[in-house]
Amino acid sequence: MTLSSRWKLLNRELGKWRNALTKARDNIRSGQNLSDEIIQVQMWFGATGQGNKNFVHFQCWEVVKDFPKFRIIPTGSPVVMNETPLHDSPSTDSPLDSPMETESPFVPRPPRPIGRKAAKAKRGGTSTTECVQLLEQIAKNTSLRMERDLKRDEMDVAREEAFVIQQQKAQ
């Protein structure tokens, strides 16, 4: 319960930080460096109100920044320097003020993980049909082994008889 309620707060703060970063990256001015950009992002974040005025969860941001939900998609016009764009702009604009629960149309959703019941059923005991097939295979292998042993015994008896006949002829 504690972790769940803490994630709700972190999720909201991280979403606001993502939106502030997106706005600041779309508003880059000539001559700005990284520290100017961070100051502008902190101003955008503080202007959203409700909660902390400064963003302090940088370690959490480093963990989640590459997940599809928190990826920053630039929406402004591409910045070009010497005919080389600094970042790619998407083909269509995505709204920045959309709720964070909706996924971006540019990132495919990963498949849902398997649920607890399905996982238990998957790793649970083998089904009866598998057991029946296994028993049939064991019975088949046993009968084949018995036939081989019988043939071997018959060949051994035939060799012994041939040996006895050769010894009698030699005497």
C-alpha cells in the first residue's frame, strides 16, 4: 500500500517533469547551454503548481526516462545547424497536455505480462494427456526392449547349439 501510494505521487511528478522538459526543449534559444535549459525546465515545472515547486526526484527520472510512457517526443520545428537536424520531429504533433495514462501513438505498447493464475497453470502439474502419452511411450520402449532381449537370447542359444555340434563333429 505504501509503495502504491508513493508511486502515484512519483508518477504525477515525473509526468509534470516530462512535460516541462518537452516544453523547454521545444523552446531552445540560441546561445543557451544545459544549465540554462535546466533552469527553464525548473521554471516550467514550478509554474504547474500543486505540489513541489522544484523537482527533486532526479534519481527516479534517470531510471524511468527511457520507458515509453516518459520518453520525450519533440513537437517543435527541428533545429538545423549546417544542414543537420539536432533532433527529429515527429510527422504529426502530439498534444502535450494529454493525460499520462494514454500511451503515445509513436511507441508500440509492449505485450501484457502473464497473470498470476495463468503463470500457476503454466508451471503447475502436467496435464493428464501428457501423463498418458508418457506412460504409453514407456510401455512401448519396454516392449521393444523385451523383444530385443528375446532375440538376443535366441541367438545365444543358437550359437551354443552350433558350438556343441562343432565340438561333437571334432571329436
